[in-house]
Amino acid sequence: MGMKGKIALGAVVGIVVIGAVSANAGDDSKSGGSGSGGNGSSASAERENGGEQKGEQKKDAAEVTEKKAAFEGDGDFQVGTDIKPGTYRTTGNSDGLCYWERAKDSSGELDSLLANDNVTGTSYVTVKATDKIFSSSGCGDWEAVDEKAKGTPATKMSGDGGMFRVGADIVPGTYKSTGNTDDACYWERTKDAEHRVESIIANNNVTGTAVVTISAKDAYFKTAGCQDWKKTG
């Protein structure tokens, strides 16, 4: 598993409009710890050493937590052991070689795949507690997403930027992309980041001018191979 650009679920790899299906598309939290010490007599020195050890233990625990909240873009990760369930984001994937997959077991067989994608730009993925393996190849590091964070949403976005979180990365509204000449422009509105066929609210392949209204109820908007989008209403 983990081959870059692997062809897998028919619902996932390929640029197809709903019904046949899905997409080809294209940031964070950290924690730390601290210790305590003492001074004076020999007994105080022992307390100081004890404090340093406790501080180191707290730091080690914090580092473990951080590792589970942020992990490398290459490798196979066991859900619940190497990484926690949750939504993660990878950014800066500029060459289209980033590939990820969610699997229900570690057999490496096609039937084990739950969802996958080839990514350009940014991708969000929700790893569920029932997933067994999350694999990533050629991607930027993954970082946990605080789904309650609002951020500073924009009114324009890169047409090859990948996934944008509605309400956090971009504001809802009507957007336009012009100058799409080779039918490679693909957009998708989704209700979650699980990347199932059922996650798709609407999608399309575009030549020429594209206009799409992104609802405040949408979770994400995905765009690949398009000219930049600007909010018009």
C-alpha cells in the first residue's frame, strides 16, 4: 500500500461528476510541558531532582500527545495507536504526488479501502475510530484540526488549492472561475471530510466559466485544475 497515485475506489480517484463519481483534488495544534525544581540543602536537591524528573515525564507525555496530533506525510499509521481518530489537514502539496488512504484492515487488499485521494494543494481527512490504518505517501505533514476554530475566511481561493473549509478558510457565497479551457477544472461541495460518495453534495467538470454557490451548511469545497475563484455574491 501507499503507492503514489494509486488507483483505487471508483468513487475516489478520477474526475467524474456525481453518480459515477468522485474527485481528484488537491492548517493547527501543538502542546508543550514544563517542569519544576528547588534549591538549598541536600534534601532540597533531591526534591529538585524529583521535580526535574516529573517535569521530564510531563514533557514526554506532551511530546507523545503532539506526535498523535501531528504526523509525517509518509507511512502507515495504526488508528488508536499511532494516531487518534479526528480530522487532519495536509498543506503545500504542489506536485500532485500526495496520496492517502483510509483502510478497514492492514491486508493491503483493494477491498480494505474505505476512501483515498490524490492531492494537489490542501486536503482534509476525517479518520474514524472504526478505521484501522491510515496511509500517506508523498504528502506534507498532517496536523490535527480544531473543528470549532473559525479562522479568518477569505473571499477568493486558488483554483488548484485543493480543499477549503467553509466558514474557516472561505466564506459561503457564490464564486466564479473563468478561463478554464481544457475541461480539467473540477469542483466539489461536501458535507464532511470522509471522502465517501455519500459525502458529496454536488460536483462538476468545467470548461469555460464556472459558477457555484457554496452554502453555509457545506463543510468543505474542493477545487482542482481550475482558474482562481472569486466571490461574486
